[in-house]
Amino acid sequence: MLEQVERQYGVRDDVMLDAADRFHAQYVTDKVDFEGFNIVVFPLTYAASYKAKIDAARAYDRDELVIDEQVEETVTVESKLKDCGEYFRKMKPVIKAIFPDNTAVWNQFGFNDFEACRNSQGKMILFMDTLFKAATNHSAALIAGGFLAPKIAMIETLADALRVDETEQEFAKKERPLKTQTRINLYNEVWAEMQKINRSSKAIYMGNYAKLNQYELPANSNAGVEPITGDVPEGAVVNILEMEFTAGTQLKLKNKGGNELIFCLAVDAVTSVEGLHIPVANELTVFATEIGDVTNHFLNVYSNDLGIGSFEVWLVLE
């Protein structure tokens, strides 16, 4: 059974991909800044590899196309099912004429089974196989009565055609979840690159609001679904992120460990000041002003308790 794969963003696929194109175009313009920031994370080939991921995501079959293909398969199967039913109905008067008042033989040809099979492709395939076997067994009488060999062979031809289309329909049904999983994985790969560029831009263009605006993720995109996680060693101050905070900056803070954690906004990455206390096994979504002075650029965390702490932080961009 396939594991459920979820989209890591909260906007329509086309909105995300359009934003990805925008990010790529802007990155190409600013690539020197990103390469200078971290050539390992942003190698010289990054723009090309990022564009390849966008192209792969766009090129993969959309769900609407997959559904349309399934509908086409269903229409084809229903047509073949109808062909089988009509062929048998045309045979019935011939069989009755050749074997008059012979219910036992009629039932060998499926007279007593047809109604239960006529709307089911699986049952109809078995019915047509039985019909062909009966026609083969009684071929001498059928041919003598004018139902010639090509007409007997047509029973098998119709059964095989329905069998092939039924198999293709079932394959299409089974294939859709796999295609959906593959498509979402491709989309999530693009989204992960956008998040990486977005996070890095906050350090590269700190204080340059015009540039930061160019790398904003789409509104309501659940940008915080990929958390920043880490541990807090005993007696240590851990820097979570460095960025320009505003009164509107919103964060979700989660204490995953066994000690109370204190989140604060500090002047550097190693300083602890009074901040927001989060008890064990609790999480809060807050504005930066509730954590500390938003003119400070460093979100740090520490604990006054003994032992190791653990945290998750989401930057919520709406």
C-alpha cells in the first residue's frame, strides 16, 4: 500500500509553480549574491538544476489528464460490454431455432445467467468464455443451422477485446495513486528549493526590504510546514535563526523536550535575555513582539533547567 504523500504547501499547484518561475528568474539575476553567501548550498549549477525541477513538475501528467484517461478507458469498456451483450441477444433466436424447447442446452449457452452478467464487465468476460465453450461443443449443429464458424470465432474475439480493455481500465485505476504520489513529490521538491532560497534571502538581504519582498513565498502558502528543529544542551544558548523581525512576524514555537524552554530575541547568536517561556510539551503561535524586542535580529532559545531540551520552530508567512 502506498504511503500517503502530502503537499508541503497550502496554495494551488499552479500558484506554487508560477511563484517558482518567479523565484528562478530572480535567482538568476541575484545568483552572484547567493553563490557568495554559500557556494556549497548554491553551486554554479544551482539555477539549471532548480529550473530542471520546475520543468519536470510542470511536464508530469496533471490529475485532470489522468482522470480523463480513466474516463476514456471506462467508455471503451462499456462499449465492449455492450457489444458482447448485443451479440448474445442476436444469438438467442438462432440457438432456440436450432435447439427448440431444449432448456438444458439453452442454459449451457447461458440463457439463465445473462441477466446477472450483462452489466458487469468481469462477469461478462466469464459469460462470453462459457458461451464460446458451449458454441464450440455444439459447433456442428450451429454450423448446420447457418451459424457458421466465423460467427462462433467472433464470440472469443469479443471476449478477448473486453478482457484487454478491462485489464487496461484496472491498470489505469491502480496507476492513478502512483502518479499522484510521483506528481506531489515533484511539486514538493520545487517547493523545498523555494523555501531554501527564501530562508537564505533573509540573511543575504537583511534590512533590504525591497529585495526581501522579491523572495516572499506566496501568501497563505503555509511556509512554516517545514520546521527548524534542534536540541538545547544543558546551560547553552542556541541560535535558531537570524532575520529582520517586524511586529507582524509570526512564529509557531514548540517545546518537544523534557525541560521548560525560553525563546528570546537577542542582539547576537550567543546572548540570552528574558523572553517567552514555553512549558514542556506545549506549543504557541505568537507574534515576534511577544518574544522580545523586534529590533534584535537573533531568535535564540535556552533553558534554566538541567538536562537537554528540544524544539521545533515554524516561521509563518501569510
